[in-house]
Amino acid sequence: MSNSAQSAGATGAASKGLVQLTESAAREILSLRGQQPEHAGKPLRLYVEGGGCSGLQYGMVFDEQRPNDKLSTQFGVDVVMDEVSVEHLQGSVVDFSDALTGGGFKISNPNAKSSCGCGKSFEA
């Protein structure tokens, strides 16, 4: 992919710098969406919600864009986040590893005061 296709695009209601997807995360997201025809064309929603062992937990789901969502496009993946999630996730890096041990999606969040051992929840 060219650098222009990889950068966080800003067109219309798009916002730069929300989160950064690694190329491996983007490939896995596109693969997952391709395996589920009902999600064709839907952006990936990244969000935080109460729960987990540290107070807040991360979530990802294919979803429709809502009026107040912030949008970022990287490596061909549209990512949307609500305003509350942006506050907690801005500047984070979403990566994916297919390693047998410790594989899956990982979010490196510079806004987290602490994270749990499983990496799926954090304290703001």
C-alpha cells in the first residue's frame, strides 16, 4: 500500500490522530469483516465501557457511524469512536498478533494510568 493509503485520512467528518492501527491489525480487521457479509462496508467501532478488572474495558465491533462519531481511516479501515471513547483512547495504538501465546488484538493506551494483566481493561 502507498503511504497516502496508509495515512489517517481526513475527509468530510474525519479526524486525524484518534488511534493508530498497525498494518497487521488492519489486515485482520479487513479479513474478519470479509468473513461476515452482514458487516460489509461497516466501520470498526472502538469504544470503552465500564467493567473489567481495572474499571474500564476496551471493545471493538462492526457498527454504523453515528452523528457525533469521530472517524479515522487507515490502511483501508474506517474506525469510528464516540466522544467519550476518544477522550480515553486518543493516541492509542491497536496492533494484532497471530502468535499462539499472547496473540490477538492489543491496545497500547498512553492515557491509561494502569492496565490489568490481560490487557483488556485499564484505569483512567
